[in-house]
Amino acid sequence: MTIARALTVAGSDSGGGAGIQADLKTFQELDVFGMTALTAVTAQNTLGVHGIYPLTVEAVQKQMDAIGEDIGTDAVKTGMLFNSDIIRGVAEKLVQYKWEKVVVDPVMIAKGGSVLLLEEAVRALREVLMPLALVITPNVPEAELIAGRTIRGLDDRKEAARVLADLGAKNVVMKGGHDESNPNEVIDLLYDGRDFYEFSSPRQETRHTHGTGCTFAAAMTAELAKGRTVVQAVEVAKQFIQAAIEDTIQLGQGHGPTNHWAYQRRQAVVRQGAGR
Ligand SMILES: Nc1ncnc2c1ncn2[C@@H]1O[C@H](COP(=O)(O)OP(=O)(O)O)[C@@H](O)[C@H]1O
Ligand SMILES: Cc1ncc(COP(=O)(O)OP(=O)(O)O)c(N)n1
């Protein structure tokens, strides 16, 4: 039996809703063998981030070597990278192992406002990592910071996506959760350097959205690892996160995690209905 493999290079969320925990759960649900290179440990729950402990560049690179020299991977996702040294170290390994299906989730700020990427690192993200990205998946505030422009609505998002593509990312998926210009729907926008594609879903009224960005990018990475196109990967990721937000699980006192089982459970119901 051959199985698709995916590596996440990201921070740990002790609360289990975001970071490598969300990535691994998503890979598993999408039938992909998940592996990790940890960049930082965070003490985190639904109320916020209570401590950040970055690893050394050597520790991050050694973990990537351990995968590169043995198991290998079909796709890589990067999440919380925290500082410019880690970004440069990760970029070096992506090049060394010729890993090309790279999804860069430019994690910057957690929902509660904690800084997950130091200001000094934004330049390295732009100059060193973005040119290696098959896909970059910023939310609106992240896109504003990287592109250096204000975004108000879909037309601004398209202009900013063009700027991000000019920085070297082959595909830009600008997620729409923070774009409140449309109160009823959430549109995730894909720009492939030529055309724009819009992926819409109803906007859910919920505070349980911790880790939505990580989960969405991990689902894309899993689908790319299986050989799907970028458009197909966004379609599945959108369905995966929509199910995970809608079928809410009530955990914690603050911004709770999403439901990583929901997508597969819905698929099973569809299969049963079709008698398969
Ligand atoms: N309230 C919501 N209702 C439905 N989908 C949402 C909602 N908030 C976020 N999403 C979806 O979750 C994913 C992450 O979106 P976003 O909130 O923009 O990013 P981040 O979690 O990185 O801040 C996107 O696919 C987006 O469509
Ligand atoms: C360890 C870690 N990595 C990433 C995030 C940010 O996750 P995201 O999916 O953007 O969700 P929110 O934090 O915005 O809810 C994180 N919190 N921790």
C-alpha cells in the first residue's frame, strides 16, 4: 500500500486546536501520513497564548533532515516560524531536499493578539520563503502586512494578491474570514498568477474558530500530497474547514477549536446514502 506523506514545520499548540496538532489531525482525517518538524512550543488554550518557547535553528533543521534523509515527503506545510533565523533555516532545507509542493501559511498573530512571528522576520518571509511557496495562504491582516497595503473588500484583496504573487508565491489563497465587507458569506480567493477563483461559504456566527487557518492550509497540503491540483486542494480544504466550523464542539471558555472529525463523518454519511 502506498500512502501520501506530508510534513508540517510549525509550532505546538498545547490546546490542540491550532499548530502541529491541528495539522496532524487534518492529515490523518484526509488519509495522509503526517510528520512534524517543531519550531516552537506554545503554552496555549482557548483563552490565549501564555508562553512561547522557540527551538534553535539546529533543532528545526535536524528534524527536517531526519525526514529528508529517510521517509521523504510529498508536500510540506509551514506554519508558525517565529523568527528570521528559523525562516532562513527552513528555507535552506526546502531547497536542499528539493521539496516543491510547499504551502506557506504565514502565521503572524494568534486570535487573542499574541505575536507568533516577530516583526524582524517579515522581511525574511517575503524575500526568502515566499519565492519557494507553491501556495501562500494569508488571512487579510497578514496579506496587508506582507503586501504593505490596506485591504477593504474583494477588489483590494485582488490587488494585494497580485502584489504577493509578484513576491514569488506561485499561488495566493487569501482567506476571507477577516473580510467583513460581506457579512453573510466568507469568500476565499485564489490567484494563480493569471486567473482569480472564488470559493464561497455561508459565514458562521461562532467564536469557535481557533486554528481555522492552520486546518485549512493543512487540508490543502494533504490534498496536494495526494497529487491534486491547487484548485482541487482549495475545494477540499474549504469543505473541510466549513464542516469543522459548522459541526461545533464546545471546548474551553474562549475561542474553542474546530471539529476535525466533521468532514470525514459527513463523507461517510454521503457514502452510506449512495450505498457504498
Ligand atoms: N465565521 C466563519 N464562517 C465560515 N468560515 C470561516 C469563518 N471564519 C473563517 N472561516 C474559514 O476558515 C478559514 C480560515 O480563515 P481566516 O479566519 O481568514 O484565517 P485565519 O484563521 O488564518 O485567521 C477560511 O477557509 C475561511 O473561509
Ligand atoms: C502554534 C500555533 N500556530 C499557529 C497558530 C495560529 O493559528 P490560526 O489557524 O491562524 O488560528 P488562530 O490562532 O488565529 O485562532 C496558533 N494559534 N498557534
